[in-house]
Amino acid sequence: MMLEEIRSPEDLKALDPAQFPALAEEIRQFLIEKVSEHGGHLASNLGVVELTMALHLALNLPEDKIVWDVGHQSYTHKLLSGRREDFESLREYGGMSGFPKRRESEFDSFDTGHSSTSISAGLGLVEARDRLHEDYTVVSVIGDGALSGGMAYEALNNASRLKSNFIIILNDNHMSISESTGGFSKYLSKIRVGSGYNNLKRDVSRGLSKVPGVGEPLVENIVRAKMALKQFMVPGMFFENLDITYVGPMDGHNIPEMVRILEEAKKFERPILIHVKTKKGKGYIPAERYPVKFHGVGPFCIETGKSVEEKKGISYTEAFSHTICRLAEKDDKIVAVTAAMPEGTGLKKFAALYPDRLFDVGIAEEHAVTFAAGMAAGGLKPVVAVYSSFLQRAYDQMLHDVCLQKLPVVFAIDRAGLVGCDGETHQGIFDLSYLRSMPGMAVFAPMNKYELRNGLEFGIQAGVPFAVRYPRGTAYSGLKEYQDPIELGKSEVIYRGGEIALLSVGSMMETAVQVHGKLKESGISATLINVRFVKPMDKELLDDLAKTHGCLVTMEENVICGGYGEAVSSYIHERGYGAKVLKAAVPDTFVEHGPVDILKRDLGLDADSIFQRIKNEYIRKES
């Protein structure tokens, strides 16, 4: 296999170009095999194999820099930069990340994981290069979906003032962006990046400008005429109007053509955007047919494309989906908003039933929140369904546009807590902290699938900013018999004891039940509380618990800083109670990728660790 001999871009460059198609096929088969074993992002990576090869051929890596937007399409880049063996630990705890990581390789120039950041980061690298008088090429690769994010346009606006080389590759595998037609457009793209054409254009402009009384007006007229013609003849005029040279669309699977265009683009002393057309999922029929399904997948059977993971029960996402559809049937004021994640957030069924009531705003969380605020101000009942780690991008909009006006927007926050193999950028472990900081925001964490259904219904009717926070994966179905009516700011007592109180936030209930059982086996009487509302906090219950228990143990899948545990500890201290507060939470750190059960164990959030900590820090000191 040729792939086994590729340990750096120099090995790739040593190949005969006639071997490139065969190598691309080897890469695709390798990626299909490894992702089928470990899970990961498949369709996006299959679509950029040739594009990545062209980048490695045309650039001088790692001196030159590639910034991958989001970064879930960087598998081929990792392969070609000497990390083939590391794919045996892809997305495993302590293994190779599914995203670019500077700590992992000198070939990864910038850590990414969220969308629409690559142009901003690339522009920053360019400015650093120029100010330090260094000489290397910077390429930002951004997808058509990521270009729907507002941050990308902010960066393009800033890049328009740049007077040095900066290459932006628009990887277009879905959205239509001014499709070019005919041979003239391709011909025009070729000559516009050619050094002869650009040198001639510069020399003519300089020469005409020197003609007294005639030169400057003549140049201006030529420029206006040229721009008017280009409006009709050249795609991508949006970029041209920003002073960013546009080239394309190009066939992203044509390696020689892509190498040629990249070599020419490196000579430009201004920003240039290369529009590249690729096929998502290319080379694997199931991924080509269902690119959304194969965007991010768990282990699967290569022959059928079907998951090999056993489905254990309904997921929290499915519970949310069923509930919002049921509620929307009864109330036509309920509308749903998603930021390019209708399937991931469980709104696909809602879209089928109520297509005119689902609003997919693209990768634009900030807009999604303020848009929802406007609908709430107009009398609708918007539900914003979003992943926890993506919602943090809209902090300002939640604070000013929703909470300040006390608008009844419901936030259905999926993937809250530890999410596992996508790692630091995707762990939903900060939302309790930033949501608690917002005046007027109610923060509800259901303990099981039944409470998610009841909580969502309560939140839609509550008439206040309301966040429902739930984790990824199979929904906990225990404690079904405990379904006290939900009251704003009130917790629920599951078991009454008298020595230790376990206060469980949402997804930690299954673990809390296990801890409660271990304490009982040890002869320790414990109270078990379903916190329900992190905010408003049930101070009346806390007063009662602090007076009747020696230790309060808070349990949450959130960073300790600003979380529920800190709120309880602060309240107990302010009131002068003698009860000790033990906080089981994520330490003040970013959490790497790995299976959730392993992460919980290492973070001290599994039942054994919490039980042992109670014994060490409270029981032994009290005895």
C-alpha cells in the first residue's frame, strides 16, 4: 500500500502524479475502515481527500499553515502528516483527537471544533506573519455551511483591507453559491490568477494614471466598466466587492488543477478565495446517499452502513422530539428554531409535521436567539433547540435580548454535560455556570425522560426565559413513580434520610441513586433530592436540609466554577449553617475526548468516587 509509505507531505510529493488517484482510493478505504471501528466524522472527510492532497502538494508544510474550519474534515490531513498509526486510537481516551490539535502535531496550526472561525484565525496568522517579517502561506478552509455563520462575514470584511497574501478555500459540498456556466467563466478564472494577466493589468493601470488630465479618469472608467461586466460574467461578486479575488468554482477532486490554482494563488499580494466543489461522502455509497447521517457516526457495518451499537432505549433527544410535536399539535403558537441542526436536535419530525413552524437559520446561534426573542415579543412561543456547547456562542443575545426583556423563550439544551468522543470543544459542561449568571433565567434539569417531557411542557407555559438542560444518549427511565407537579424554583424529595443529603442535578440522578444505595449498605441514612431547578434555587428546602443534615453533597455535570455546588455552598455559608458542602463537579479544566464512563471515573463523578469521597471527607472526620 502506498499509504503505508506516506509519513510526511514530502513522501506524497515524491510520488508519480499518476499514482494520486490510487492513493486517494486507499485513503478513502482506510478512513471508512477506521471510522467504522471507532466512530467519527465520515462524510465530510471522504469529500476532501483530493483537496487535502492538493494542499499538501502545493504547500510547504508545516511552515505553511492550514486552518480547518470546524476541523472534523482533517482526517486525511492527519494521515498525510504522519499519524496513520494513531488512527488505532481515534477519539479514544488518551488517543488521537478527531479535530486538529496543536499539541498533537506541528502540522496542526490552530485548534478548531466550532464553526465559522477559520477565516478569523487565518487572518490573525497572516497579520502575525507580516508583522514579524516571516514568509509562509496561510490557507483557511471553510465549508459552505460554516459560511452561514456571521463570524465568517465579520472576518471577510476585515480581510478586505489586507494587502498581502491570504488564501481562503470555500469547500462547497451542498449550498448553491452562484453556479458558473459555460467555458468562459472557467477561462476567465484561469487568466485572472495568472501572473502575466495580473502584471499586465497593474502595468496598464500605472501607465495610464501618468497621462496628464486624462489618465486618472480613464482608469476609473475602465474599472467601472470592468466591474459592470463582471457582475454578469463572474460568479462570486460578493467577494469581489469586498476586494477579495474570487476564483471558481473548481473541481475539488481534480488534484492537478487544484495544485496549479494553489501555486498561482500563492503569488497574490491580496486575499484570494478559491471556490471548490466537492461531493460529501464521496467513495462510499451509503455516505453519498445519506451525508447527514454519516456526518458524525458511531461504529457501523461497512457492508450495510448500519450501526453496530445496540440501541438501549429512547434518547433524551427523541423524548424532546416526541414532546414538542405533541405540544405543537395543541398550540399553534409553538414554533421551533434550530441553527443548522434539525436532525441532531430532534426537530426532523417537527419539520415534517409543521414545516412552516420550523426555522433553520444556519450556523448562526446569535441570530437564532435574537430571532426567537423577536417572535416571543410578537406573541409566539419559540423553542430554540441547540447543543449546549454551541449555545454559549449566544451568551450576549440570551442576556440582553431575552432575559433583559423577560421574554418567554424556551431553550432546549441538548448534549448538556459530558458528551464523550468529540472532546474539549463539544463537552457541554459550562451551561449551568453561564445560565445561572443571567437574571430572570429559569434553569431546569430533568432527572429522567418523563421529567423532560413534563419540564418542557411547563417551560413553554411558564411565561419566562426558560432553559431545559438534558444530556446526550439514552434517557434514564428510573424513578418513574416520582412525578410531583413541577413548581418554578422547587426541588423534589425522592428519599428522606437524616445524616447526608444528596442533591442531584439532572443527568446525575442515576449516579446519585447508586451512591444512595452504597450509603444505605454502609448503614448511613441519606436523603436524595432531585434538584430540578438550578435557578431559581429552592432556598426553603436548603434551609431545611442544612438544619437536619450534617453534609450536603451536590452532584452536577458542569464545571465547579459558577455551578450549582458553588451556589449551594455560598448560600449555606451566608446563612451561617454548620452543614458541610461537598461539591461533585467537573474540575476547572477542559475535558478531553473519551467514553463518558471513563471520563466520569477520572473526574471523580462516578458512584464509587463520590461514595469514597463522602467517606473520606465527611464520615471519617465526623467519627
